[in-house]
Amino acid sequence: MTVTNVADSATSKAVKLTVNVPPTILSQPQNVIVTNGDWASFSVSASGTAPLSYQWLQNGTALTGATNPVLAITNAQPANAGYYMVVVTNMAGSVPSQPATLTSKCRRRSRANPRA
């Protein structure tokens, strides 16, 4: 860039401008109804300056190791019921998702075998 006035002109070296874009959630996690013992998952899609990091929460409490865009719950039980959300973070900020609910239902017993 060159700056000029009546006295003289000066040229500066080139500079690089980096704009960090805060995360934006593109698709929110959706409610899930699952039968006890089945598999459930929540997912989120986000954009923003990389790298993006993810932290899933259940009923407001961070889930240890749940740091991916997809949260998989195997062998869902009543203790897994509740609301889930994710916070997406990068160097420019963070954004929480909308909460999604996991509803856990009991398996129906067979009339032929009521203990099943």
C-alpha cells in the first residue's frame, strides 16, 4: 500500500488480514424416542473458522469424552432420558444448540411370553 501527501510518499509491506468467523449452527439436534436397550444419536452441523470443538451436555452437565458433532448412546436406559445440547466453540466464540429431548420407553412384553 502506498500513502502519498504533498511532502512525500511511503510504501508499506504487504499484510495479511485474517477474519475469524464465530461458529454458527446449521442444523440443530432433533428429539429422539428410543426403546430401552436400543441405540440413539444426536448430531449437529456447524460452520465457522476451523478448528471447531464440540461439547455435549445432558441436562446441563458436560458429558466426558462427548466432543464430536455426533453423540451416540448405546444401550439407552431411563437414566439417559433428558435434554441434550451441544456447545460449538472456536477461537472467535461459542454458540449453544437448541436442546433436544431423549425419551426412553420400556420394551413391550409379549402376551405369549409376559416375562420376555
